[in-house]
Amino acid sequence: MEIEKFAENLILEARNKGASDVHLLPELTHYFLFFRISGEMQKHSLVESKEANRLISYFKYLSGMDVGERRKPQSGSVQLALKESKQALRFSTISNFRSQESLVIRLLNKMHTGSLKYTTFFQNEVIKMNELVRFKSGLILFSGPVGSGKTTTMYQLIKDYHSERSQQVITVEDPVEIEETSFLQTEVNEKAGIYYETLLKSSLRHHPDTMIIGEIRDEETAKMVIRGALTGHLIIATIHAKNAVGVLSRLLELGVTIDQLRQTLLGIIFQKLVPKRCFFCEEETLAVCSHFKGYGKRAVIYEVLTKNELQSCLSTESILNNQQTDTPRSFNRLLRKAYAYGYITTTTFQKYQIP
């Protein structure tokens, strides 16, 4: 089979099965192909090393990576033309000590429109988030594991509010994960000299009502985000942390002061996608379960910290030692509630708790 056809069929199958990622991982004499479905790695097939290397080289060529460079990690993206549509893909390569390249392909899916209340076990947190995005200025931060739906949540919240009231929304991302025609979406391109800082400064001069920042990844980005929130813009961004309180610790590490947090921070949302319990299979809704389709196999549990709770955290030592909050609506409490109601299995409850 021609490598172009093989690549097209592979991506089509991954998309049809609801895979978020495709992993091509080397063994001694061959490669294994995996699909990540509902957060779990599912073995797909064995691929000969020669064929796997051809596939990796083809995707590197499509995404503008250096095909001849096998030692350094690389990343790229492309819009792959399929039969009746295009599929946005993001690539990452890294080699092992034997100089065998591995490849991970992220399928960037279009946003599934619909109210967030249908994608979660508990709706009280969705009501809180909808209230937060109505503020004229300030900072709202989202945190959670990779692939937990943070971007989808941010986009849906702003899109819902945007439908009620016209406003200019600018996004700064690396890369754009979800296409949304009603937003002005910008993308980092380091090869062209377009960095996060460049786009942030330019976007603030563009006088947006709301800015969505892909990730606060360094001190410079953190400073720009705080500056934007202080100058009358509503800034929504993601940041990596262990839990909701950990977001505060992370910001302090990046040079943001407690006083700046008190002035700007409106809310922190920590979220995880959790597999639902299938009442027919009597187990998690994994790839083999046919009773739930695609994105319906998992639901989001949110922990939302708003102004009063944040002020309490900022005035105690919990921010310094990164302690998990033990409020009635903390993530662990809501996870236990989902388990008590029978929404999730014992295995899921034990696996997804935050220590």
C-alpha cells in the first residue's frame, strides 16, 4: 500500500473510533501502533520497522519538520485532506537511545457544540463558571491533565456568552486546537518570529473584550496575563498544576505576587475527564463498550474556586504547601459523590483521586 493511502486510512480509522491520539512506538525489530481512546491506550497493530519509518518521514514532511533530523525532538502540525473533510493534526517525535524515532499524532477535533451541563455529573459548577465569564475584567484560570477538555470548556463558556452579547474574543494558542469562526484566533509560529509574548502584546493593543491564552508557561507570559487583567480585560488561560490550590503556588513560582492575585483572580477551575460506569457492562465505559458512543463515555468533574474561597486560600498556608482543599465541593469530594451515586466504578474512584 502506498504510504499516502496508509496514512490517510490510519487517520480516518482513528477519527472514526474516537481516538484522541495515535502512538507509533518502537520495539527492537518492529513498531507497535496504539490508539488512545477515552484516555486509555488500545493496541491497534504491529508495523514493520521499514514501514513505520516511512510513515514517520511522510508525516514529518507534511508538517514541515526536518525529515533528515532523527536525533532531536521535533513537533509540527498540518491540516490533512481526507475524503470529504480536513483533519487537523499535531505531531511530536522523539528518539530512544537506539536512535529509533517514535511518533505521537494528536487529532485536533472540532468542538462538539452543546451545553456543558450535559457533559458533567454535577451542574452546580457549570453555573458558577457561567457567572465568572460575565465579569468585565479579571483572570480566570483552568487547570487539569493533558486531554482533560480545558480548551473545550473555555471555548464553550465564551461561545455561549458571546451568543448573548456581541464581543471581540482573541485567542493566543500554540497551536490552535479548535477552529471557531466567531473568535479571532492567533497562533504561535517561532520559525516566523511570532512568539507568545509578541502575540500577547499585539492582542492587548487590539482592545479585545475577552482573551483566551493557550497556556501560561513562563514568567513573561504570566506577567503579560496579569497586566491584561489589570488593564480591564477578561483573561482566560490554562496553567499546569496538581490541583486547584496548586495553581496559586505555580503562579507564585512564576513571579506573580499575592497582591496581584488578590486584585485580578476571579476563579480557578480544575477539571478531569472521568470514565462513566456502564450499567449494562457493569464496568468502565472503555473502548470495548458499545452502549456509550464517543465522547459520551466520559464526563467532567470540575472543582471551582471563586473569589471568597480564593481569598481564604491566599491568607492561609495551604498556598505554600500545595494542600488539596477540603471544601464540600472539592474535586475529591465530588469524585466520592459520583462514586456514591454509582456514576463511576471503584477502580475509577481510586485511580482519579488527588492525593
